[in-house]
Amino acid sequence: MADDIPRLRPDIEVIPTSYQGEQVFMVRDSLGLIPEPVLLQAEGILLLRLIDGERSLGEIQLELMRRNNNIYIGLDAIQAMIRQLDEAMLLDSPRYRQARARIVQEYGRLSIRAAHLVGKAYPAERPALEAFMEDLMASGGSADGPSPPEGTRALIAPHIDLNGGRRVYARAYGALRGLAPKRIVLLGTGHSMQDFRFSLTEKTFSTPLGEVRSEGGWAAALREAGEGSVSPDDFAHRSEHSLEFQLLFCQHLFKDSFTVLPVLCGSFHDLLDRISRPTDQEDIRNFLCTLKELIESEPDTLVIAGVDFSHIGMKFGHETSVAALLPEAKAHDMALIEALCRGDVAALWEESRRVGDRYHVCGFSSVASLLELFENVGGRLLDYEFLQEEPTRSAVSFAALLFTQKAAAGQAGGQDE
């Protein structure tokens, strides 16, 4: 690392917003090491971007001066600003790592994964939450729709804010009414994961709707099979909403009749140019093939992936406007969705390789993993939406897809006789 200057922490969120008529950047910290949201002006963000682990202190000085009409900025002043950022717990420094290690150890000793967004994203009291879920489910239309198709195996649902995605959530989970799975594999985006492909937990999940036990035996088998690809701790689950939101719907629909296997998926984007599907990589193959065998051994298992698709606009680092990016982002989403509906993981991978990570599809690893778990399944698009966020000049897309087993040739519904 150049001059031993710590870079920006990888687990904080920097969001462009407006404050008193000026554009600023709000820093949010899911760890809670920063007790209150921090607002940074453009100068602070510029310095954070220059502290990239590659530039020396002298190179940072020259770039700051170049961007400030060659006004001299002393090295002492830059070092003082870096110390202030470190004291504010914004940098990936020894101070931050020691504090994080303590929190990870404390969380690891717990047996319960407490609801993280209770009282924030949804009501904290059970009666109010039950009414909230009923109202949300009504957003998808009639509750007396058709029964789930025979051979229902998996669902893709959003993980965006519950109110922002209410119609698509309702269409997704409305398609599961009448099912009674004994166990649910929850695949979700590990937004804070950096170094591993998967994160598992054996903790019991708690929400105002009750407690749901995790499949500890399955988790142990997967941890052993996927050695090297699985995080040694389960800290990524502590504040992750991509599974928490799915669990609420499962509890609402299936009450207390099921257990869960919570799986958070890290990024696969670094593999796009090296392999043609997830199972081409040995550690991922061992993990997913073991999970596939476990699912096949227990037919009353349902797989749910809580994912969002394209993320575009200033909040996600784009300089181009949302209006300009929207048509091509939608086209990319539709190409991914078509590949998912065909059960074609190679086509899904190729479409993602074509665009790289341009549209920040955070659910890519989860849906690619989902396709590797089944043979001969087909998907059906239930709903799709792009939600725009004016304050951050950004937008996020999400969808609902239902997957069912295709009939084999010669069976009813198979090839024409």
C-alpha cells in the first residue's frame, strides 16, 4: 500500500444527496462504528477517491493541486485530513480492523440472528406487522389467484425496500400461496462480503412474526464441501436485508412450518472472463453440487433468491443520467431474465460478461447459483419494475420470476404425441 495510507473502508455506503441546497455525500455504516451519518462535501470525497492504495502521498498532493487550480496544499495538511478520516472510522486502517474484529467475535457468540430492520423498514409489533404484510400482499391483486403450478421449485423476488417494491413482492409471493415447504433455501446478495463466495449461518432467525430455525446440518456439510469459498464467520448476515425481507414473506405465508438455510452470495464478477459458468470453478462447484444433492434428497425444499437487478445513476458511480442509461439497462435485464427463464446459465454468464459490471446487477451471483441447483427447470416472469430515486438521481430494477420443473419428454405436458 503506497506510503501505508489506508484506503476507504469497503463496507460503508457513500450516497450522493442534497443538504441546504448543496450536493453532499452521506456516509452510512452498517457496523455502527460511525454513530451518526457523516456528510462529506466534494473535497472530502475527492480525497477518499485518491486514497486508493496505489498513489503515494506526493501523488495525492499533486492531483489535489491539479484539481484546485494549482493552489498549493502542503503534505502536512493532507496528512491531517487523512488522520481526521481515520478518526471518523472511514478508513480501512488498523484502528478500524481492531474494532471490527471485536464486533465479529461478539456476533459469532450469539445463537439468534435478530431482525436488523425491525421498526425501520417494517413495524416492530406483531399485529401491526401482520396488517402491514396483508396490505402489502394485496398490492399484487386478488389473494384468490390460481394455485402454484405443479413442480414449483424456486422463486426470484426483490430485496429492495418493501414499500418501494410492494407490487413486485406481492406478485412474487402471491405465486406461492398454497405451498407448504418444509425447508427453504434462501439465496441473497451479501452486500458487505469482500473475500468469499458464500456465507452461511446456523443461527435461528428472529422477527416479530416468530423464530425460524436454520438447517445446521446442511450448513455444516456445505462449509466442508466449499472449503475456501465459504466465509469462516457469519458476520455478513448480521445486517443483511436481502434475506431478512424474504423471511417475513415466508413467515406470513407458511407460519412456523419450515426451516431455512440462509446463504449469502459474494460477487462472481471477477470470474466472468475466466470461466463460462459458476461450476467451472472447483470450490464453487463443490459448494453448489453439494447443495443440489441436499435439495434433491429432500423434495419438500423450496429455493428463494432475494435479488435486485440493475443499479444505475449517481449513487452507483455513473456520470451518465438515469434517463440515458435506462433503455440499455432494461435491455440487459431482459437478456438476463430470458436466460433465467430458459434455465440457461451459460447464456446468463455470457450476457454478464458482455457488459461487465456496468449496471451493477448485485443479484447476479445468487441467480447464477440458483440455475446450477436444478436440472430441466423453466422460469416465468411475473413482474418487473424500475424504481427511480430522485434525491440520488439513481434507479434500481427488480423482478419476480417463478421456476417450475419441466415435464420430461413422453410425459404429460412434454413433447407432442
